[in-house]
Amino acid sequence: MEIMYFMIGLSLLMAVGFLIAFIWSIKTGQQDDLITPSMRILLEEKEYKNNK
């Protein structure tokens, strides 16, 4: 039964950690543009050659 208290406490600490990480990512703008990075790989960029 003691292991249950330990596991519940550990899971609550992990949940709080993930919540803090999520709030940090929102505040720093990590979630602002979710479409462009996934489309960037599909769009071809023009290749420029250096004529030196």
C-alpha cells in the first residue's frame, strides 16, 4: 500500500511538471504556428547556384 502513495505522488509531480512545460511553451510562442513547419517539407525551394 505504501507504493501506491509513492506512485500517486510521483504521478502528480510529473503532471505538474508537464503543465509547467506546457505553460512555458505557450508563453514563449512555441505553439504559434503549427501548420507551416509541417508544410515546409512539402514545398520545394528554388535551388540557387553560385557562379564563382
